[in-house]
Amino acid sequence: MANFDLTREQRAGLLEAIIPELEDYYNNTAKLRVTPPLNVEEIRQAVRKVDFNHPEDAKEAVNKITEALRKYIVHTGHPMYYGLFNPRPNFPSIIADLITAVFNPQLAAWSHSPYASEVEDYLINELGQKLGFPEDSIDGVFATGGAEANITAVLCALNTAFPGYASEGLFSVKTRPVIYCSSEAHHSVVRAAKTSGLGIDSVRMIAVNKKMEIRTDILKESIATDLYEGYQPFMIMGTAGTTGTGSIDDLHSLASIAEHFGLWYHIDSAWGGAAVMNENTKPWISGIEKADSVTFDVHKWLSVPMSASMFITRHRNVLGKTFSITTGYMPKDADNLDITDSYTHSIQWSRRFIGLKLYLSMMVFGWEGYSQVIHHQVEMGNLLREVLQENGWLIMNYTPLPLVCFTDQRYISDPEFTKSICNKIVGAGDAWISLYPINGISTIRACVTNYNTTPADIRALVDAVSKVRSDL
């Protein structure tokens, strides 16, 4: 039988070999190409040349994997990666993932991992208070990502609006339920509608204004029209930091509309929610404290490894109402204790210790450390806007968050202009940027996601795009 433990000597040898390799990568990420050459056949061959009928030496196998990852991934931890909220993970959070993998706690039942369960509950309460929720009513759960957190929000809203939903599903609903969000909202709301049985037609994507924020006047009209036509509005989903342009909806106005019509008010603050960690940026998302629930992605602005998200609510009983279930086989060691088993208030059942990477990071850096990181990245975003404008670029978005969409006024009607620049920059491996359309105009999108991005990196990006522009 295979020795899955390996021998003590083999384990020591593996660690001795892999730690310098990982340290070299972590310390020298900035020296690598940001993007890989996309040779599909070469990459497939690198994967499929492994023959599972002929096992390899563990050290050689690990070396092959690290070599391939150096060559065949986008290095999201690179300071010239200006991408989709994929940050460089801080080192304590990496160690936390290693600890989690070795101890492998199972968080489905509190009694199996009481320490881990209490760590996550503590984090939910601390972040909930930062968001402005009343301490005595906060509840929540860690999720695999923002999509799961948003699906959780839809399910909680359904179970609140329709008491028979948990037992009878949509058969208990006499008229079509409707969700409202902006046309710039994350498409996980559409997925939530599909997976919950509502269907895409239950999502009303409301038009946005010039700043790409939801039009609250159109929202109110849409809700009134749906009510008149016999539909059943039940949820508004605002956004604090849209994926495309970083726009922040008018969170106070959305709260007033939700209260007026009696709707569940959820805010997808997967990225922008971290603004609460800094006193200067916190006012940008004022109104988030009025939400019934929020999505907060730890693996975005809080710089921990993929993936870690949080669903946080001001309604202590709604998760139990939505997910509670009784089984004959789950542990009952904690039946007489004042605790909650995770599997009874989460989409997940068996569950990893997701929260440790945030907990250890908070132990090492604290609130002040995170406040400084938020401040630095905002400053880099401001510098990017400034240097772009100095070099004749036109800024097309309005967010205070460190995300900039830009183009050249002379080529504003030519979508091939931005596409050519993006393809050349990414293809050369100098940086990772992307395209995003704003009011029908193609723009280059660059987001500061790395706490190690410096003013020199910002200027290098602007120099690179400006050089490509001059060569066109």
C-alpha cells in the first residue's frame, strides 16, 4: 500500500526543497513576466505528459509543478498586475492556509472545530460592527466567494419575503418575485436568480447615470410598475464598488426606497466594503450600515489567498431560517450549548477553515495595518489618474476607489484603439490591464490591487501604454 504520509525523511526533504523555491518566487515575483505566453498545445503537453501509471519522486513532481506555475499563470501578485481584484496575498495569510491544510479542521459542526468556529464568529462580529451593524444582532458566515455570498443573500431575502419558500419553494409564491440591481451590478445576481429557481426574468437591471450609479428615479418607477402589474418585488441589491468602473451606488437613497416598499436591502461590497477599514475612505460607502446584509470579499482588498468571502447580516435568525436542517448522522455533542453548527446556516456543508487567513493577518497587522494598506492603494490610484492626465489620457470613470478607466479623446469612437493597446501590453508580459465599455465607449481598465505597487510601477504602466499609443 502507498505510504500517503511519506517518511519523516521524505517530508523533511520536501520542505527543505520547496521552501526556498516558494520564497524565491514570493520575493522575486516582480522580476517575472506578468502574463504567460498562451501556447495552448504547449501548456496541455506540460500537464498531460504526466503518466499516472508511473508515479514520480515527490520532490521531482513538486519541482515540475512550481516550474510550470512560474511559466503558465498570470502572476496576480506582480506589482504591474492592474486587474480584477486579485491581490498579492500577505505572508501571514499564506502561512494560515498551510496551517489549515495540515490541521484540516471540519467546520460543518461546531463540536468538531470549536476554536475555528469561534474564530470565524468573532471575525463576522468585528467586521459587522465596522460596517455599522448593531452588535447584538449581527450574524453571518464565511463563503467561498462573493458569488456564494450574493446567492446566500437572495435566499435569505426569499425566506423573509415568502414564509412558505423553505418548505414549498416557489410553489408557495403566487406572483413572480422580482430583484432590482443596477446594470453595472455583478452578474452573480443573475446566477443567484437562476440557481434559486427564480429565473433570469426575475432580475430587473436598472439603468445607470453618467457616473455608472443606479438611477434611483428609474428604480422607483420600475418597482411601482411591477406592483401595479401584479409582480412581487422583494429585494434591492446595491453595489459598493462595481467590478467595471468602481462605482458606488447612492446607498442612503437605496435604503430609503427599500424601506418604503418593504424590500430586503443587500449591498454587494465585495471589493469596496474594505473602505470601512480606513477613516478617510469609510465615508465613501456611507449608508452601508442601513443594509439588511452585505457581501464582503476578504480575498480582494484584504490581501489573502483565494478564496474567502463573508456574508454578514443584521438579522440574527435569518440564516437559520433559510438553511436550518435536522439530520440523524451529524454530531450532537453541542446540543446543550449556546452555539450554532455551520451546516445549519450556510449553503456549504463540509467546510474549510476559511477565516484563519484573515484572523492571523489581523493578529499580525491589526486594524491600523489594514488602514495603511487601504490608504497606500488609494494614493496609487490617485497618482495613476494624475500621471495619465499629464500624458494626455482621458479619465472616463468617477470613483474615488483605486480603479481607473481611460482612453484617448482622439480615438474615442475607435474601439480598436484600446483593444490594440491592451493586447500589446498584455501580450508582451509587461503588465495586465483589461478593457471595459462605458456608455458605449471602449476604455482601458487599470485597478491597483497590490499593496506593493509603487509610484515607479504606476509611471511604468503609463509609459508603456503611452509608448504603444505613439507607435500606432
